[in-house]
Amino acid sequence: MTDPNDTNTGAPKPAAPKPGGPKPGGSKPGGSARPVAKPHPVSTHVGTVTAALAPPSDPSKFGRVDDDGTAWVITADGERQIGSWQAGDAAEGLAHFGRRFDDLSTEIALLEARLTAGSGDAKKTKAAAVALAETLPTAAVIGDIDSLAERLRLVIEHSDAAAAVARQEKELERAAHTARKEELAAEAEQIGSESTQWKHAGDRLREILDEWKTIRGVDRKVDDALWKRYSKARENFNRRRGAHFADLDRERGAAKTRKEELVTQAEALSASTDWGPTAAAFRDLLTEWKAAGRAPRDADDALWKNFKAAQDVFFAARNAAASERDAEFEANAVAKEELLAKYGNIDPRNNLDAARSALRDLQEKWDAQGKVPRDKMQELEGRLRAIEKSVSEAVDAQWRRTDPEALARAAQFRERVAQFEEQAAKATAAGKDKDAKRALEQAQQWREWAEAAEGAVEEL
């Protein structure tokens, strides 16, 4: 649309102000108020960025607006008419075209900043710079257009280098992403072929998949090959895990059957009163129970409850019998204490026959009383053994005193002594002192043996 207040022959015109908005620069002195154009949203944004990037330029150094509204800009190629301003006085027109220059400078500054920061596509930045450079010869702006041209030239020149850097960075990023996916694929393959930590490994495979989805920029052909490795590893893991749990189900089924048999055996033993062998049988059943493995959880818990109930019935009955037996043993211990008190005065030295008779009576009554508690057995039996020992020693002593064989041996030894003494006397009479001496030595030897034999037979 052509603004009737902004005319230019053969040159671009400034954008027409929108109806109803304030005109740029306000009204002429002495004139009536005119509508002022409302800034375009993009121009407003660019103007804000311009204020942030560089201070406003001074258009008066690079052009002018004549009193008739003709606008001129000065470049290295000379002065060029850029349009006509009819919306206010010359100063307002100059400010208007200066702002348009600042907007253009801001666009270039944004390209420069983008190139410096390495953000965006360097090719697009170059294309935008080329497009702006092509508009400079006819741009309806007042300012240092030659500096804009130089800045755009540098942007275009450095865009290629930036594009090369971007390509290199992209290749490095692609290589890093490819390497990471290769690591993830290798880890998945190891899990798929080796791991038996089913829950942890399954969780890790899902984590690998989640990370995999976030890695972009890998060559499609390479990415497809790596994905096939991961997918195959996951399938291998799922197949092994499925086989494991299938085997586990079979094992648990077999364990359930075996434990049902053990429960039946335990229930059959629960009423037994053959305490020792049955207790041993229950221990064997418990060993088999542990060796049978785990049945399915619900069945295993129920079977154990039944097995333990049967076991508890037996051991409760055994404990009750043991308590009854312990009471009986305590009574036996009391009775034996009384026997020891009654027969504790047996003295074989006074009357051996009476002592032996009393001991036989004690032993018969002792055996008739039965067992006593284990903790009292040694003390009670020790006291009985002491009485038995005293009587036994007295009997042995009497036997040694009256042993015919011992007395006969002692007499024989004395006879031999007499014989050798007689020989010695004869040898002495015959003057055979040497023979007499030898006979006396032999007589002395037999005398010692006789005395030893007589010593073994104790005198009454």
C-alpha cells in the first residue's frame, strides 16, 4: 500500500502507518493532530533487541530529509534518494529513516550473535545475510549502510567456517551417540546371554530402552543395525527368563507333590508313642522337607502349616510323657536318698556277713526304684558305689587271709630255706666254705620269698 504522505520516484518507500494509530513524531507545529502509525509487532521486537544490542544511530551523519520530504542517504558510491516523507517535518522523517536503519542493523546483529554463539543453522544464517545484502542498495534507511554491507560480508564469509565447525561438531556428536548406542547394545547383549538376576536385569533393559529413545542423530543404517542387536538381546533374555520360570514352575510342582507326601507321613507318625525312633523319623522328614525345595507360595505355606501341626502333636505328647517320667524319676531319687540314709551305716569291719547281707538288700531295693533324673544320677550312684566298694574290699581282704594256696606256697618256701641251711651246715662241717656260702645265699633268697608270701596273707 502507498502512503500519500511518503512519495519516492524509483526508490523504496517507508511502510505506511496503520489507520487509527499515532503518526511517527507527532504533528507539525501549528497543524492539527494527525493519526500516528502503530508499530508492527515484529518491528517492536526488533527495536527492543536493537536497544539491547547497540545504542540508536545518528542518521544526520549519513543522510538528510529535505523540507519537501525528499529523503537522501550518503554511501561510498555517493548520495542516493531513498524515498519521500510526508507524515511530519524533516526532523521526524530523519528519525523515522534512522529507526529503520537501526532495525536493519539489529537484524544483522542477531545474525552476528547467532553465528558467534554457534546456535542455529549456519547455512540459514548465511542465506539470511545474503538476502539482506541484496536489499542494501535499495534499502529505505538512513545510516552507515557501508558498515552494514561490511558486517554482512563478514557474516557471509564466516558462515562457511561456522558451517564446517557445525558439521564437525555434528559428526562428533553423531560419533558419541553411535558409541553410546554401541555400549548400550553390548550391555544388552551381555544381559541377554548371561544375567540370571531376572528382575534387576529386566529393569535395566527397560532403562536402556528409555535412554536409547533419547539418543538422536545416529546414521539410520547404523542405528537400525544397533537396534537389531538390542532387540535380539532383549528377546534372548526374555526367552531365557521364560525358560527359567517354566523350569521353576515344574520344580515347584514336583516340590508340592513331595511335600504333600511328607505331610501324609508326618500325620501318620503324630500319634506314635515310640518316642526315640519317631523323633528321629521326624528329623529325617524335616531334612527331606528342606531338600524338596519351594512349592508355590500359597501351597507351600499351607503344607508347612499341616506338617508342623502333625509334628507339634507328636512332640507335645512326648513332652507330656517326659514331664510325667521326670516326676517319676524325682520320686525315685527321693526313695534312693532314703535307702542311702537307711543303709549308710553298713560297716564290714564289725560283721562282714551282716554287711554283705545288708548290701544285697540295698541293691535289690535300689534296682526296684528305677531311674532318677540325669542331674542326680552320678551323685546317687557314687554314694552306692562307695558302700559297695567298702564291702568288696573287706571281702577281698578276708579271702587273702584264708587263701589255702597262698599259705601252701609260704610253707614250701620255708621248707626250701631249711633245706639250704642244712646243706650249708654240712658243707661247713666238711670244710667246704665256698659251697656253704652259696647254700646260705640261696637259703636267704628263699627266706625273702617266704616272707613275701607270708606278708600277702594278712594276719587276723
